[in-house]
Amino acid sequence: MYKGVLIPVITPFFDDNSVDEPVLRQLVDFYVGASVQGLFALGSSGQGPVLSEAERKAVAEIILDQNAGRVPAIIHVGCADTPTTVALAKHAAASGADAIGVIPPYYYCDAPQSAILEHFKAVSDAAQLPIFIYENPKYCGISIAPEFGVRLKKEVPLIRAMKIAYGAGEMADYVKMFPDDVSVFTGNGDIFGLVPFGVAGMINPPTSAVPELCVALYKALEAKDYAKARDLQDKVNTITQMFIATQKRHGRGTLGETFRVRGFPVKRFPRWTTAPLPEEAKDTIRQAFRDAGIED
């Protein structure tokens, strides 16, 4: 089973909007060095939906090449249409991905469950890789509720995990209803009350610049050292709350700034134009990191 801290890898860009391969490779090494349990590429933080098919393939190849099999790498391949999703899934398999992430086909969010089921079947047949259902109705308009998730698993046996970013059902329902070979991941950073009750781990963008802190939290929970885990969870919460408040005011560029604070020369993130964060906001990020024991 998949478990632990799977990092949603950002895709950094040059000022001309092309993919910044050197920084992307640095990030992969950073995460492997932090002992994360896996990489989740080309989801929302990975900017998959704003990349062309060729760009998504190129980013996947860079990440897989730099990772070189050191940790499991999950490549998100979901698109609005089945043929492109299938093409990306085949490419991920041929390039050495360990698994693929699949969001329900977005935009046409009135699609019946039968169409969604056929979409997942086609992708599974094409790739023959373990599948992570990417439950994110806030952005795709379709929710995979627990009951439907169980039906999907019966029809598509290669489903092995689910990332619940914004779920229609309670987290406990997904854990209880899925069979034991399906790992349920939360998209949030608060795992203190979840891992002991069966949640497999976290795939959390707001804390992706502090992987060492998240890994330490997960390991403390795994060791049932709840006093240590409680302290680490407080630190993760401090960063998460800071991030949410800052992003609410200044947008998704907040995520790019967290990596600059950590010393990575991220020139552009997200891909679209965003106003630079004011110095006050940057200072808030730095202070939150210091308070959590993370140095610049």
C-alpha cells in the first residue's frame, strides 16, 4: 500500500513561461533528501491543467529521470477528455511512473456516473498502472463520493489510492468503505487525528516547501509517539494557517514564494502573471517558518 507524505511537486517556470528544468530537478532532489514517501506530479500545484500535452509529458520525464526510482512517483494524467488522458497515461507508464493520478474529466460536470466509469476504465486499460483517484470537486466540478468510489474500485481493480482534496463524503467513510488495498490520502496537513484511524498520509500543497517537517510528523505518528507528533502537528498547523491566510490575500503566487524563502530560485509560479508579494507578506512566511524551526 502507498502511505506517508507524498509531496505535490510544483512546476516552476522561467519568465518566458517555459518550464524551468534546473529548478525542477533541484526540487526532486530536495524531496528525496527529505525522505518523503513519494512524489505527486502535475496536479494542481504541478500546473498540469495549464500545460500542453507535450509539456506535461516533458515535465513527467524530467521528474522521473531525476528521481531515478528513488521514491514512488505518481504522475497525474487527468484531462477534460479521455483520449488525451489515455495518451498521457500511456506515456507515464512508458516513462517509468509507479502510478498515475486521475481526476474525473472536468468542465462537463453533468456527466453521468457511467461516463466517468468508462473514462477510468479506458485509462486503466491503457496504462496498466496503479491509479490514484484525484477527488477535487472544487476544481473539476465532479465528486467521487464514497459509494461511487467503491463502485469504481470494483470495476477498475487497479485503483489503489485516493487523494481527497475536497471530498463530498467524510474522510472516515472513505477509509471504512474502501477495501484494504486502497490507500486514502488527505489533501490537508492536519493528520494527527487521521493517521491513527486509517488515513494513509497526506498530499498537501501548503506545506510542500517544508517536507522535512511533514515527514517527521508522519514518522512520529507511525511510531505512536503522540507527544512528539502533537508538537510537530502544531508546527505544521502554524505554517498551514499562515499559508491559507496569505494565499487568500495574495493568490497562488504565495506557494512560489514559500520556495524562494527556502532558497530555491523559483522565477515564476504559477504560470500566469501574478503581482509580487509585498515584503510584509514575505516576512510573514519567513516568521512562520522560523516559528516552526525551519531556517531560511
